[in-house]
Amino acid sequence: MNTNFNRASAFRNLRKDTIELYFARVVPNSTAVEYVTDVIIESADPGAELSYEPGIPLEREAAQQLMDDLWLAGVRSIHAKAGDDLVEALKAHVVNACAIRDGLMEHMFLQRETQ
């Protein structure tokens, strides 16, 4: 039985100052969706043998979506290089600037054609 979750998302709750995680699995060949509502937390005595089973196994695409959502919620890795936020902001700025340029060029050409 496949118990890997193929959907994952994260949202920032500003009122509680928390990041909320959601995990689900679309059941193959069905319209059903399974989702996590509660997490069971177990305790063990020091020195006890642990099962080391993953609490919530994720498929790679779900893990990527979770990372993207966490990034959008403002969570950054402590291993991120200085300036990663700046690089992302510059990329977004260039995309916006190109869209503005294209719009202005189109407007200028339309004006010349009507004169």
C-alpha cells in the first residue's frame, strides 16, 4: 500500500506567528483524498530502540511544493547564501521590467502607425 503523500503545502498564519503544514494523498483510481488531521507523537525512554519510520513520507513533487510554499511564507534555509533573496527579487524585477518594456514598445509602434 502506497502511503506516500503526493500533496503538501504550507501557509503562514500571521495571527499565530506559525507556519501551518498540510499533507494529502490523492488516491489512485479513485476520487478519494486522504489527508492528515492529527499527528501522533510517541515518546521513548533513553536507550530504547526506535523504529525510525518517517512520520509523513512525501513524494518528490510534494516536497518541492512544500519548499516553494515555505519560501513564499518567508522561511529560508540557514544554509542559503547571502543575497539569495536579492537575486530572486532582481529576477522578478527583470521580468516586470521586460513586460513594461514590451508594453511600451507596442504602444509606441501603434502611435507611429496612426500618425
